[in-house]
Amino acid sequence: MNNHKYDAIVIGGGHNGLVNAAYLAKAGKQVLVLERRHTVGGATITEEVYPGFKYLIASYLISLLRSEVIQELELARHGLEIMPLESTFVPLLDGNYLADWPDHDATKHEISRHSKRDAEAYDEYSRTMRRLALAVRPLLDLIPPDPTSVTPNDLATMAKVKGTLSGLRKDDFYLLARLMTMSAGDFLDEWFESTPLKGTKATSGIIGTFMGPRTPGTGYVLLHHYIGDIDGVFRAWGFARGGTGGLSQAIASAARSLGVEIKVNSPVAQVIVKNGVATGVALENGDEYFADIIVSNADAKRTFLKLVDSKNLPDDFINDIKRFRISSPACKVNLALDGLPEFTSLPKGKEALLRGSIEIAPSIDYLERAYDDAKYGGWSRKPFMDALIPSLLDPGMAPPGKHIMSMFVEYASSDLEGGWNEEKKAEFLDVVIDTLAEYAPNLKNIILHKHIMTPWDLENTFGLTAGHIFHGELSLQQLFFLRPSPQWSNYRTPIQNFYMCGSSTHPGGCITGAPGRNAAMAILEDRP
Amino acid sequence: MLKSSPFHSRTAPLMQADQWRRWAGYRAVSAYEMTHDREYLALRNACVLIDVSPLCKYHITGKDSLSFLNRLVTRDVSKCSIGGMLYTPWCNSQGKIIDDGTIAHLSENTYRLTSAEPNLRWLEDNAIGMEVKIQDVSEEIAALALQGPKSRDLLMTLTDAPLASLKYYRFVNTSIAGVPVMISRTGYTGDLGFEIWLESSQASTEAVWDALIQAGRAFALQPAGIWALDVARIEAGLIMLDIDYTPANKAMIDGQTSTPLELGLDWAISWNKGNFVGRKALLAEKQQGSSVTLVGLEIDHKEFERQHNQLALIAPYPFTAWRTMLPLAFEGKQIGYATCGVWSPTLKKYIAFGHLQSQFAINGTIVTIDLDVDRYRRPFNAKVTKLPFFNPARKKDVL
Ligand SMILES: Cc1cc2nc3c(=O)[nH]c(=O)nc-3n(C[C@H](O)[C@H](O)[C@H](O)COP(=O)(O)OP(=O)(O)OC[C@H]3O[C@@H](n4cnc5c(N)ncnc54)[C@H](O)[C@@H]3O)c2cc1C
């Protein structure tokens, strides 16, 4: 029994937990972070699963990380370096390919090979998405107001929301309203005619969501992924040196330098609640820690259905959390390679494309079929993949001359019929490799080691309920003032002094640091 | 990765100082020589040959082609008989300019439209329900601008076509060195000049280029790049997309867009040809008056020179045009912005384009522009004048 009292305890050392702890410490609080794993980072992590090869076993790229977090926590000083990912390569089985280069003329040239019309539309599409993203981005930094409430705070925030949106051009406002309610596929059909272009653009709408590109609501997800920026360049994805684990290490270092105490191998079993007020936590080994502020970085389901005794929560709230949609379709595959994959459709002289994203997303139909296969507890026979060869960007990721390949893969249901087990894992891993080998036939000959994280593994490893990469679907019914539950979308919970700071809260998943930072603002509002 | 012009095999060997630039995804020449002075001087005093192949070109055919074009652009295309060309802007439904270019009436129901930016999608979207065929022929057609006072004399040694009597904005079909060409009395220099249009095969482009260079020896012909062209087009008061206006479909906010009325193109709007895209908005603007007006500015270069001399410096006149937005002020308050400026070697004036709140767009008004004097930034007077700055009679004369 430890009687030391902290100002705040953060349950979970995911990137949001670390960000939250750092901001609280910056405001003068004495903060303890308790992480169940042997290392911090949560899903923002790099691990040397196979000696010499640093695997990105969960997240792999950074885009939506709020620049405020980088500046205010001085992450550069703590070792953060983000290299922009320059291109997207979409190999096709008919020998052709599509590419997006960091250069306007070059991209236009590539798209014109498929459709001149699309090459022109592409400019306008990108500008439009950037304008919309620019308009909605300030919302990410707001603590969501309750639109039905008339408290001065909520009213003031609603006014800000309105202010943000009223800056929009009229036609953009209508477009935004439509985009928010449409499917990514239908939206893209309005813009483009070429199949591979629509395929690759649709992927932004399905990343991490258990929805197909034709599911209404994926339009919003599409936009969500446009909101990120690096150095002011919208829709830029970057690779952190050392992988995304490099980022969590930088945040942890910043947190420590601000006085945050971090304990790993410390799984919390229960939040201690007395008379409706959270006062501390009990670890699985029985140790107890006390503080005035308890913050959970775990997802909403884990937090309220596992860590808190239900007698402390109102029924309707529990129902909201129970119905929070969290089934997940995403897997992560890492390969240790003896050389580079040779894509049949990659022309000589364009090898630079291997340094960017490599997308197996030849068409919207391909993606929708991949979803169809998985919808009823199955997996895609031909999965969608967002692949990357990080060792081409950061040679430290693999031994000299060797490479790693990271593949984000959809869809494989978290509710797999019959349940996941080692055999099923191996079977799906083969599906992934077979699919990729159709595009890069030498792949199987250069694999030194292969590794898969299914939703089952993501749950077991990171405590992500159903392995959901965003702590719950980014669908409209559970965003903004509805995330994770109406009335409790402002990082506060029905239990006094108990807060949430993970991706189940606004603005949701991805490596943003926004929930962690916003939650700190809310906490400091209550307890300056 | 940049595309090469169909004349690349001829232009590349002439390049002396690697002064290439981008133009619509093509590699284009800024200047062949180490400096562009001689290229500009040849343009106004002899003749120059400029590769303008990167222009976008569209063939528009079909029974509805005239009504389609008349719906699309602001000018009345029905006034353009076969063998004629016209310059015109086109707008979106808010009357905001999207692009500007020329239309040539090639034959019955057949037109060619040129533009600075690709417009295929805009054209197709506006052709819905009409019997027209729109073909992007940008890569199939090569183009050269032969500009300058001696251009006609030169061309007349290469073809029997009636160039002596060819009027401004008319064209003829003929051949040069056995290659079929269309020669139009058009250009972007405000001078006597022609544009030569031909199919883009290497055999054709090389034959025509070689013939022009060969014949040009007697007329001090000089291949020239965009730097020389840019000086000339500013003198001639001709606007440039992306520099003097942001096309409406590229603008992030309404404040970045312009209308033809604001850009001094009221003469290029036909109010009584029937409806066209943007007409309603433009008519309202015409009735209320435009809030912004494009004007010429003559910057007080004597003062510019004096201030440099005071520091024991020679005034660094911009012989290459600057293309940045500089604020323009009246009594210390910003009332507009300039978009480009250059020293005019012909006029011996420091000229610029200004976009002024209309109440200041009166000839003779003095506004100020901030310019660098070595390490300092100082306001200089600039006098509002009418465009163009330079408009020689030879531009339109016939023999
Ligand atoms: C496969 C995969 C790929 C992804 N790819 C990307 C990507 O490329 N780009 C991107 O921006 N985002 C990506 N994401 C999403 C992103 O990684 C997450 O949204 C983000 O990392 C979530 O951060 P968090 O801090 O909110 O939560 P988490 O990272 O989930 O952190 C929660 C932490 O709490 C700990 N914890 C849970 N329960 C307890 C307990 N009882 N006691 C103590 N500790 C506990 C966990 O161990 C964990 O460390 C990906 C996610 C996954 C899974």
C-alpha cells in the first residue's frame, strides 16, 4: 500500500495519456502515469519483434498530430523528427500503376495517363478538401459543447463552432453538409472517372473503420484524414524517426522533464470511487495510489465497463457506452525483408515511389468487396493494404541492406466467426502475403520473418477493446458532442474527479495528442 | 518528369545558361542567352521566335459548337467568321474569371480554343446536353510565336500566303518548308506579330523551326524566352493567369477571385448576345460598378534613382519583371495591390500593374508603393495611367 498522494493519476501511457500528463504537470500538478505494459506509447509504438528489425506493430504514420502539442511540449528538443512521406504508389495488376508525387505537375502527368479530366478535377478536389479541412480543423481544439445546453460555456463554444463554419464559402458549406452524410465512394464518383484514382482516394474514408467505401458516413472519415498537416501542408503524412514509438518516447521524455512520474508494468484493476468521487486507483497486484484527479487513457468500454464498478454509473450512461460502436476490421503486418520487393508495374526510374505509401486499392469495388467478405465475421479474400517500407526513410529501422515493410490491412473482423487463434492468424497472414505477392512476385523469396497483429492481438497487447485502432468507430453518431456519449463528451464523466483523455473522446483516434491536450484543458478548468 | 516541347530538339542546344522554367508541366525557356536583354530588344526592333507550345488547345466541333462557345465565353463568338480569331475570358456563374485565351474559327462548326490552364473538365461540364465534341489537342499541336516589327517581312519570304493584307486577329492556312501551318496575326506582345500552328511531329517542328531560323538571318531573328515576353506583355497591358488574377477554380477564398470587369476586360463582354455563364453576376457588377479596377502604374523612377544615388548606388531597375503582390497605399492606407512590374526599356519607365479600389483608379492619381532601396524599404509615388503602356500602330497595320 502506497500512501503517497498525487495531484493526478493517468491510467495508461498511450500518447494521449502522456500528453495529458505533461500538460497537467506543466500546470504545476504532480502527476503519476500507470501503464500496464513494459513500455509506454500504447498504439504509438515501435518494437523490435525480430532482432535488428524495428516493427511498427500498430500505428505507422503521423499526420494529425496537433502542432500545438509539438510546440508547447517542445517535442523537437526531446528528439521528435518527422519526415514527410512524399508519394503514393498504387500498383495495378494490369501492369499499369497510379502515382501521387509531391509535385503538382508530376502528379497531374500520372493522373492524365488514366484520365485528363481527372487530372484537372484532382486539383480542384484537393483544394476543396483542404478548404473544408481548414474550416473544420479548429473544431478539433475545442472542448465539444452540448448543443442542447444553455450554460455560458456551452453557448460560448457553440458560438465558436458557428464562427468557424460561417467562414466557409456558401457552396463549401453545402458540400460539407453533403460530405458528412455521404459515402466516400459516392462523393468520389461525383469528382472522378478513373477507377484506380477513386480506389486510392477512397482509402482515406475506410482507414480504421468497419465500413465499406459505399457506407454513408465514410465521407466524414475521408475529411478527417485531410485535417492533418505537417509544416502547414495539409494532407501530409510523415514518418517519425524511429517509427511512431519515437514520438511516444519524445512525449514521455518531455513529460518526465516536466516532473511526471511514469510507472510501467502497472496494470490498473479498478478506479477507487467513494461517494461518487474518484479518489484513487488499485493495481492488479493490489497496490493503491491516490490523487485528486484520475484520468483514463483507456478506451471508453474498458474504462467504464471494466475499470469502474457499474454501481457508480447511471444506467443510461452505461447503455451509451455499451452501444458505442467498436468492432474493428484492422490488422497490422510487418515483414523483415532481405531486399526490396519488386513491383511488376513500377517503371524503371520511378523507384523513389517505394519511399512513399504503397497502396493495394485498385478500385472502390475492390475495397467494397474486401468489406463484404469481412462484414459477417470473416476476412477479405483480397484485402486492402496501406504499405510502407520504413527502412527506406530511416535506415535505423533495419540492419544495413535489409528492410522492413509495414502493412496496414483491412478487413479482418474482430468478431471472427469461431474466434481468432494462432491458426487463423497464420491463415490470414498468408492471405495478405499472397495478395501482395501478386503485385511484387519476389516478395515471398525475400521474407526473413513475418508478423501479424489481428484485432485480437491488438486487444491483448494494447488493451484496445476489440482491437479498435481509434478506440471506437469514427462514425457520425459517435463524434464530437456524441463522443463517447451525449452529455459526457467534454472529457468529464458521471464520476466526480474522473476524466477521460483517450481516443474515445473528441476528436477521436489517430496520433493527434488532441484528446490528451483537450482533456488537460477541461481538467484545469475544473481544478486550476 | 517535365514534358518537353515538340521544339525541344531545336531549343535545347541554344540554351546558354540553363535558364529553364516550368510552364504548364513543360520545360520552357526563360532566356536562351545569359541575359534576356537582346531577346527583348529583338522583340521590339527586329523579331523573335518564342516556343508557345505548352498552351492548352482544344478542338470544338459539332452542330452546337457556336452556341456552346457563346454560352461559355463572354464575347460574342458569332461575330467571328471563318478565318477569324478572338480573344476572350470566361467565367464561372458568379462572373469570376476562370481563364482567358483565344478562339479561332477554323471551318464550319469547327473552332479551336486556347487556354493557359487545362480546361477540359470545365468545357465538358458546360457542354452537357449539347451536340459538341471537345478534343484536347494540346499535345498534337505545336505553336510558335513570331513577334516583332520584322516578323511579317520574314514570313513573307517563306510563304506566298497573303500576309501583307492579313488583318489583326485573322489567320491563313499555308505551308512553310512543305509543312502545313496555320498562321494567325496574334500574339502576346502588343507588337506586330504572328503565331504559327502546326502538327507536333518532330519532322514538322524541326523543318518549320529550321526554315524560320534560316530565313530569320536576314531579319536579326532571335529565339526568345519568357523573360523577354513578360516585359513585352506588361508594356502591352496584357494580363497573365496566376500573376494578375487567380482563376476562380483555383481560389481558396472569394477574395482571391477577379472578374473581367475588374481586369479592364469590359470590352470583351458582349451583353446582347444572350445568356452566357456569369452574365447575371457581371451585369449586376456593371450596374453597381466594380469595387476593384486594374490600372497601369508609372513608378517615380527618378526618385528611385535619386535615393540609390544618394547611397552611392546605381538604381537596380528590374529588367526581369517581378511577379509578387505588393501593397499600394493612398495617404498611408492600403487601397490595392500591384501584381507585376518591370523596367520598360522601350518607354524608359518603371511600370507596374495595380489593382485599386475603384475610387482611386483615376488617371493621374498618385498612390505609393513600397520598394527596396538597398537595405531599406521606402514608399515611392506611382501615377495611375491607362493600360496599355505601349501600343504601336504596327500592331494592327496592314500593308
Ligand atoms: C494497427 C494500428 C494502426 C494505426 N495506424 C495509425 C497511423 O498510422 N496513424 C495514426 O495517426 N493513428 C494510427 N492508429 C491509431 C492510433 O495509434 C491511436 O488512435 C492512438 O495511438 C491512440 O492513442 P491513445 O493514447 O488514445 O490510446 P492508446 O494508444 O490505446 O493508449 C492507451 C494506453 O492505456 C494502457 N492501458 C489500458 N488499460 C490500462 C490499465 N487498465 N492500466 C494501465 N494501463 C492501461 C494501454 O496499455 C495503452 O498504453 C493506429 C492504430 C492501430 C492499432
